[in-house]
Amino acid sequence: MTRRHELTDQEWELLAPLIPRAATGRPRASDRQVINGMVYKIRTGISWRDLPERYSPWQTVYTRFRRYAPDGVFTRALQQTQARADAAGDIDWLVQTDSTIVPAHQHAAATDRKGGTSSRTNRTITPSADPEEA
């Protein structure tokens, strides 16, 4: 049974080979269980301590997350998954943006509060190649 904030079997099949395996040491919690805990935490925004026990103790999930992040595990997994999807033609890389989805901050306009032009000027300082020219 796949819960709402967990990886499906198909998603796990893609991700499983990209997760590092422990070569030696004592047996550890299931990789899928721990990764599902990370996904649950990120998707819900809860604190680590509030992670449900079904994902292993929160310390285990947190420790593994803190180990994987600086090692680049997530970045490599994303890159390899995108490369596979791109090779299969499943990704359309065309992106279009317009002003309806990129709102400007109110200070981006050079107007005062009444809608007229502002008395302030944009003073951009650009260094010249020769200080004597200035």
C-alpha cells in the first residue's frame, strides 16, 4: 500500500539503484523506508521530531538525510533521472514565462505612490577602464 506522501513502486524502481548501499557495519533500516521518511518530511513540512515512527526513528532519517545531502546523492539522482527521461523523450525542456507569472515588486517601478515619476534617480556606478577618463 502506497500512502499519500510516499514513493510509488515505479518511482522507487527508478531511485533505488541511485541510493548508496552500506558495504559494512550493522544492519540498517530499509532504504525505501528511510527515503519515504525524507519525502514525507519535505512534502508535509513537519519537523524531524514529528516524523511518524513507520519511517524509522526520526534520528535515523535525519542522519541519513544529512549524510546524503552534502555527498550529492540527491543531485546525482535528479541528474540521472532527468537524463533517462530526456533520452526517452519524456521531458519537454521548453519553458516560457511572461509577466503574468513573474510579478514585479512595488519598488521595481520608478514611480512614487501617486503613480507619477519618482524624483529619485537610478545611480549606477560602473568602473571605467582608465581612472583618468572619469
